[in-house]
Amino acid sequence: MTDESTSACDANKLTLKAGLKKLKTAAVAFSGGVDSAFLLAVAAESGLENLLAVTVESAFVTKQEIRQARQTAKDLGVAHQVVKLDILSHEQVTANTLARCYHCKNVVFSVIRRVADKNGITHVLHGVNTDDLGDFRPGLKAAEELGVRAPLVEAGFSKHRIRTCSRQMGLATWDLPSQSCLATRIPFFDVITEKALVRIDQAEQFLRSLGFFHVRVRCHGTVARIEIEAAAIEAMVAHRKQISVALKTIGFTFVSLDLDGYHTGKMNPS
């Protein structure tokens, strides 16, 4: 890490910590991923009077992510609550329209808001960064409407800067692959079902067991379309028979590999 990047991290962190300290009390919407872990770590250093990490456990979140969130909060020494939510009971979410993320975040942030209120906490925070502002993220509108603050945006943190500063702080999360909820694997307007989510989760777990970590299994009915980084496509092809058998055992009828490779937001409307 260069002196310049270290200096930039220090400057951004000072701005972030100063803003957080003024809040006095805060509940962090905590997935355990790169962004929310960094936000929670800096908040823990900021001298807040009451700090709570809140993770919402639903069918859209893998068990591995919940375990990661629990461990990271424990490592940071921050009080942590995991709240279960039956997200599939919300028809506006499972209908999977272009507003799915808005409706989902509205429900999730409302749950976190209630937890915050019960614990005497005034502010709810989430880990959105400046890069997210240019992406298709209807959930940001829900956050704004519910008064959820975005301290990383306020302090000017990009995803790259968050990773750099996380590494400088010694956070184990600094190089985690980008996370997105399992619902993003299902094309818009295909109704989201528990069966589909379980298939996707099991398929991605299997692929990770083979060493493919930056991977998405897109669910087109009974067709699995695997997205992997372009540089890893050749390696995945070498496992094609093993992968085909495993994913068909999980419940897919056909298994395909997207030759364009993986990039974030690929299922978003153009």
C-alpha cells in the first residue's frame, strides 16, 4: 500500500468517524460483507454511546453469510442481533417486478428501525458506497424514505477505497467477493419461490467447493446459467461433467455457462 493511499484512507476515515460520533447512537444494517463490515469497524472506533449491528435473516440470505456476519461482529466486539424475516410472505417482493429491491428494502429497513427503537437508538445506517449510486438500486429510495443514513457516501468512500482502508485496518473482510441477495439470480418478473432460492444456494455452494468464488448461478426456470469471471471459464470447463451432474441432481434440467463471463448487475434492466 502506497503512502498516498494510506494518507487518503486516513483522511476519509477521520471524516467518517467525526460524522459517526455526532450521531451518538446507531444501528448498522449488517450483512457481514465488505462495506457493512468496514462501516461497523469504523463506527466501533468512533466513540458512539450505543452501537448495534442488526442482521436480517431471510430466504434471500445464505447461511454462510449469517455465519460470517456473526463472526465479524464478534471479532469487532460489537453487540449484534440477528432477526428472522419471512420475506417470501411479502407478495410485492416475490412478484419480482423492477421495484422488487425497493419493496424488499422497505420491509428490511422497517424491521431494523423497530429493533433500533427498542434499543433506544436514533439512527439506522447502511453500507452503501459512492459506486452504488450509479447502479440500478431501487432500494436506495426505500432507505431515503425511511431516513436510513449512508455514512460511507457522506464521507466519499468508493468500493475500492473501502477495500483499501479495510486492508489497512486488518479486516478479514477486505477481499471478500461482492455479495448480492439470492433474489438477484432470478430474472425480473419470474416469481420468486423458496424452491428456486434453495436450488441456487446449493448450486453456488457446490461451485465454491470447487474453488470458484466469484460466481453466480442465474435461475431461468429449470435452466442454470453459470456466470464466472472470464479468466476462470477455461478452468470451469475442465469440471463441466462434474458440475452438470451436481446441478442436475440439485434439480436443474439444463446447465449452461455464460461465455461473456460475470460482472455485477448483469440481470439489471438495460
